Amino acid sequence: MNGDEQAYGVRALPELYREWSTTGMVANIGTSIVEVAYGKLVLAGNMTAQAHGFPTSRGTIVHGGAIATLADEALASVAFTVAEEGETTVTADLKVDFLRPAKPGRLVARATVRHRTRRLAFCEATVEHAHGEVVAEARAVIAYVKA
């Protein structure tokens, strides 16, 4: 261990997710933290056919907007793991590549911080079915602002 697990963002993020678990997008997607470390994060989201489904001739798939939301949440949150006290994160730029349709159920977003400057973090993530099949890849530039 290099001591980074004591970083402000790593300590604060689990408590923030507990607060957000009943409202807003975190509640809508049913997001929970699976793993959190300095510059690394794994989130799980519960995508239901009723709330996130899109009907197709081949059955219900998860709407791309819900997948993008899970990716965006993971990217902003992983950037928060390297935030300093008094900073919060906002998405400045988001790019999502959809590789295949996702079925309703548990989706997992794995995110990392590639590089941080004083005001920006460059992050990447994958969104996968629970069994590991990647359905989307995402990249974001996350800005740090005063909380």
C-alpha cells in the first residue's frame, strides 16, 4: 500500500454514495460501489427493463442513455478519488462507444484515472455485463471545481 487509500476522495466517496442512494441518478440506476481505491473504481448498476429498457424486435435491451449515465457516474466518481478536500468533479467532455446491446440486469463499470492535472482528470471506463462481456467503453475529461 502506498498510503493513497487515505486520500480525501477515497475516504469521502462511500459516505456520499450512502447519502445519494435514495435520490437522483444514483437511486434511479441503483448504483453501488464494488471497489474504491486511489484512481480506480468499480461501480455496479441495476438496470431494469421497466426503468431502463428499450423494446426491440429481439427483446428488451438497456437504453444507451442509461449505459452512458452509468459510465459518466463511474468516470466522475473515479476522478473524485484523487480530488483534494474542497473539490468536487463535473464532466467536461464524455465519449461513449457502444460495442453491443446490454440486457437488463446488473452492469458493472470499471473506471481509472489516466492522468490528473491541477484542474482536469483524464479518465477511462468499461461497462460490462456481470459475467464480464464489455458492452461499452467510455472516456471523459473531468474538471475539478470548488465544492
